[in-house]
Amino acid sequence: MSLLVIGSVAFDAIETPFGKTDKIIGGAATYITLSSSYLADQVQLVAVVGGDFPKEDIALLQSHGIDTQGLQIKENEKSFFWSGKYHNDMNSRDTLVTELNVLEHFDPIIPASYQNSSYVMLGNLSPDVQRTVIERMEIKPKLIAMDTMNFWMDIAKDALDKTIAMVDVLIINDEEARQLSGEYALVKAAQKIMAMGPQFLIIKKGEHGALLFDADSVYFCPALPLEEVFDPTGAGDTFAGGFIGYLASTDDISFDNMKRAVIYGSAMASFCVEKFGTERLVNLSDSEIHARVQQFIDLSQVQIKL
Amino acid sequence: MSLLVIGSVAFDAIETPFGKTDKIIGGAATYITLSSSYLADQVQLVAVVGGDFPKEDIALLQSHGIDTQGLQIKENEKSFFWSGKYHNDMNSRDTLVTELNVLEHFDPIIPASYQNSSYVMLGNLSPDVQRTVIERMEIKPKLIAMDTMNFWMDIAKDALDKTIAMVDVLIINDEEARQLSGEYALVKAAQKIMAMGPQFLIIKKGEHGALLFDADSVYFCPALPLEEVFDPTGAGDTFAGGFIGYLASTDDISFDNMKRAVIYGSAMASFCVEKFGTERLVNLSDSEIHARVQQFIDLSQVQIKL
């Protein structure tokens, strides 16, 4: 089934203990669409860039089968730019620069050919823009998943609450779940957040894996213990892309299939962190993905009789 | 098969955000033997207490089928005492009081009837005392597992290295693994630590689960997402007791069976934290344990075809 993805397509400049980059291609929707393109048949991008965005990077997305009809190019404006520096433990980072540029007045226009999309992934963006996308879908999608971050909890809580109430799956990290719910224990946080609307909740815990909740069940997917995390930028978006891409490709939104989707999301994210930016993500084979998913299965599966 | 356990049997005074206790029964060997008593047939305790240690607490251990022939009682001395206060996040604690008392000159005497033990669990103690136990076993046990802590890495590294080189399984937490190896990434830490001697390594990550390594494989067992952690004291020892108790009861030291043992250890530990001290651990039923192990399986197991 087809998958509509909205989010930022942007420039990043990244510094980690392993080195630093100049302006490279980044943004939530870049990672989400690249990741999901390995799984879903049709990936449709809604985003905005400036005239400074390289045509070859758009061509790169297209070469992954990503439909860029919904990518607006504002020739006289500049692309969104983010720059950040990771601390030595790679678990925290400082934002050095945020230039909204084209994102400041982003009006998400959905091409007519996208209106058939059954799956929608709302990458991290202003919750008002995310909600506009939902409202502009003429046919209700089968599943809407959403990412957000603490920034919107701080400055746009009411708008965020409205959007969260309209989605089926919310994907956030542990600190965001704690902030959003006011609960420290993640089980309690999950209950409160699902009461806000989403039927499913994914709480990402970085190197500690991810939890999937619905009203009755919880599933835990480990992260692969890695020798080296080279650059965590985009790992969360890549997870979301793998997750929703797997759901779109299998067209099954049961809890059991969501568990499998979390494994695919985790596997895709584990590739992302191996190199700077999208470097690893643009160059994956199906057999590599297959082998990585098998590693996740080997890591956590047990034969046990009670 | 029979299981020999050495470690402290002691008094603890605990303060958590939920309240505080007077002196209650504690110590690594108390938690290990109680936990393993639900699984292993014969649990044999080697420890030392002072004349101040209540006879009813010894009777309590005996009522769980724990053999206390190896429990020395120094009538004119005082039992080991530890007092600690947990911070609000329950992940860190301050030690308020440590009185070694009888532990200062502990000579671990192994009763003749314990010499047949196939499984040995060395609870956290001076590495010299731990090694003495190994040297005093007349027949080489089938499996020796060992816990330790950063304190011994700080003050007795050479003695610790000697003991680690003699054991089959080392069970430590993530911070200890990092300190012991000088490596931040746990995969690298594991490789270095196994090169020190142990064929198997378990790295406990508290609320984030536990990793089991051998030279070729890694298994990840999640922790149960809990609504409330009431008191973490003894959770690591309870894990070790469940782990080694399951191995002793099944008498199978394959990697696959160790994976199951890690689930049993995690299940036992998840009970421990529900109440103060040993309160929950002294009062468990087989059906409760069975149901909890099932919860761990439900939490992490997936049907997936590649």
C-alpha cells in the first residue's frame, strides 16, 4: 500500500566525537522516506525546500522510488538548516543552529495522486502543520502515525494535544513520554498518553530498545548492542520509516504485525547510526536488511516451555 | 543438582522515596538463596553472621529448604550492616553506613556435605574470599558464577582479576562492565571481560534489561516495564539467584538454556523490587513465578518469517 510521509527535508551540519560534516542532506522526512523506501512499494513525500537544495539530492530520493511530486521548491528561499554537536556519550547533543527558513510558513499541499494513501507518517514538525495534512486527506487513511518532540510540548501544547488526538500511533522517546504524561514510570506514561487518543504508542529508548503499547499489551524490542555509534542523527526518523514502511508493505495493523514492524524499524535505525547522516541509509541491500532483522531475532528470541 | 551459595547475610536499613525500614534481613547470599530456593532442589549457604542475627531469620531461610550448615554464627560479634538511601529516580543510591563486623575476617568454611555441589554462586564479597571458596572445592564444580562490584575494582583489582579468571560466568552491571574493561560500548567491554577468563558474561542494565554474552552470541532479555519500583535493594542478587537456580534445576549449561535462566533471573528480580527488602521474595508461589515468566515471554517473543 502507498505511504504518505510529511516532514522536513533539510540541511544538517553534524559534529560527533568521530568527526564533523559540512552541510549535508538531512531532515525527518528524508530519513523516513529513505528508510521506508526499502520496504513500502509507494512512498510519497510532502515537504518544502529552498532554491539552495541540490537537485542531485532530490534525484537521489527519486532513485529510491520516492515520489517527490509533493516536494515544494521555493526558489527564492533557503532550506531548513540544523546544526548540532553530540557529547561523548552520544546520548545527548547541543543544538548549535536552527534556521527555520522555508519551514516557517510551510503550507503542506497534498498532490491529488497522494489522496489514495492508506498509511500516513507525520514526521516531526509543527503540530498545526501535521494536523493540516490529516484534515486535507479526503479519504481517511487506514493508519496515521506521528512523531513529535519536547520542543512542541514546551511551546504548542494545545495544538499538539489536538493532533495527537487524531492519530493512531504516536512514536516518541522516553524523555518525551515522561514530559508529555507527567509520569516517570513508562507504563503509567503509556496509559496516560493512549488516553489522549492514540491506540498504539511506541516509546523509543535509544540504545535500550523500544516499547510498543496498546491498551492490553506491551512488546519490547531490544536495540542491537553496537560496537560503535558513529552518528545518531536521524536514527529515530529511520526507525519510524522502517516501522511504517513495514506496515504499509504488509498492510496489517494487528498488534502482532506491529511487533514485527518495530523490529524492522529498529533494524533500519541500527544501520543509520553506522555512518554520518544518510550515508549508510542510501546504500543498503535487501540481503543486508534481511540479515540485520535476523540478528534482532537471534538477539531476543528464546525457545521455552513452561 | 545442588547449588552452593556464598555471600553476605546481613542487616540492611533502607530508605526509598516510599519509606524507610529499620534493620531488616539483607545481604547478597540472603537474596540469592531465597531466590534460587524456588527453583533448585538443594541450596547450600556459606556465610557468617554475628550473635545479634535473629534465629527466626535463620529459620526462615531453612523453611525455604536452604541448608544453613555452612552459616557460621560468631556469638560475640556483630553482623554485617549496610544502610543506604535511594534517590528519587531509584537508579542511584548513597551508602550511609557500612559496618563490616563479622565480614572483616570471614573464613569461608565449606561443610563436607557441600562438597558434592555442581553449581556455585559467588555472591558479592572480597574476591580473595570468593577465590578461597573455589580453592576449597575438592571436586571442580560444573559451573561457577560470580558477582562483584566497582568497590573491588577500586581497591583489590589484582585479587579480583585472579578470581575472575577462575569462574565460568561473571554477572555485573553496565557501569561495572565499563569500569572493568575500560570500554564504553558494552559489546567491546564484553569481549575484553571474556578474555579475562569467563566463558559467559551477563551485563545487567537495571530497568533496561540484561545482556548475556558468550564468544559467539548475544542474548538480550528485557526488564518488565513496572508501574512502581518500591525498593531495588537485592534485585541484582535475586537475579543471580534465579539465574543460577534455574541452571542448577535443569542441569544444562548450554547458551540456549542460559537464555532461559536469564529470563528466570529477571522474573525473580521483578518480584524483589515490589516490596521492601526480602518481603516479596519470602512469599512467592510457583504459579506466580510461572505467570511472571510468561509475562516476560509475552513481552519479547515475536512470530516472524523472513
